[in-house]
Amino acid sequence: MKVVKVSSLFGVHYGSNLELNRLLPDPRGINFVSRTANNNGVSAKVQRIAGLAPIKAGVLTVAGGGSVLETFVQPEPFYSGRDLYYLDPKTEMTLQQKLYYCMCIRKNKYRFNYGRQANRTLKDLLIPDLNEIPTWLDSVFSQVVEDWTQTLMHFPTVSMAKA
């Protein structure tokens, strides 16, 4: 199997680096993604910040610290907290392919136990090349994607008090 560095398939970018406690809650606002392993990484919904565009939807988010290498596809635009990276695919990818890469990146978690962070090494992690994705992926993940989409559509709003 041919493996490549994360940086060969994705642009690796540091997120917004915002502090949640300095933002204003808004139940209909922009997702705030943090280093948590829960709720697709979304800790709260916050008011839009004048002069700061949210990060675009469809990218993968990866925790560089905290819950190291927790990786999610973000279906909506978002702001992010500290030590959170986002991966922007360099070529067009299906949602199934992005979910596959979330799994591949998470499989490297064992490398970051004992408090080690993935801040400097994320771009160099090895994952399967795009041509190595199993042919059965789309058919098997189709129901997973449908279930995931339905769950997200009915997901309760996160309040700042619970975050």
C-alpha cells in the first residue's frame, strides 16, 4: 500500500486560535470547534465576529493538543480554538473519502500518548494515498453518511454553559 504525508493530500492550516470565554454565545451562530473528542468537536455556537470570516465548511479538523488527533469533517463554517488545525483537501474528495481520512488520522493517536502533541508533526503523518482508498468505501459508507447527515440535522444546539 502506498502511503503519503498528510500534507501531500491536504493543505494543513492552523485554525482561528480563539478563546471561547471571550466570545458571545448565540444559539443560531457559528460553530466553535475545539480540541474535544465530543460533538464533532463543536463546543458551542457563538456570534459572528466582525472582520473575521469563519473557516469554510467541508474541511477536516484535527486536534493538535487536548484530545490529540481527534479528527472530524465540519459540515458548517466554524471558528476554532487553540491547537486546532484544519485540513483542506488539495483535490476534490467525497464525504466518504474525508470520513475515511478522519479514521486514518485517528489511527495515529498511539504516537501521541504521555502528553505529546501533534502540532509539529501532523503534516508528516503517513496516510494511504488517495488511489489506495478501498473500492468498497462508497457503498459501505453510504448508509453511514446518510445516518450522520440525519443526526447532524437534528443535533441539539450546544449551550456555552455546558461547554
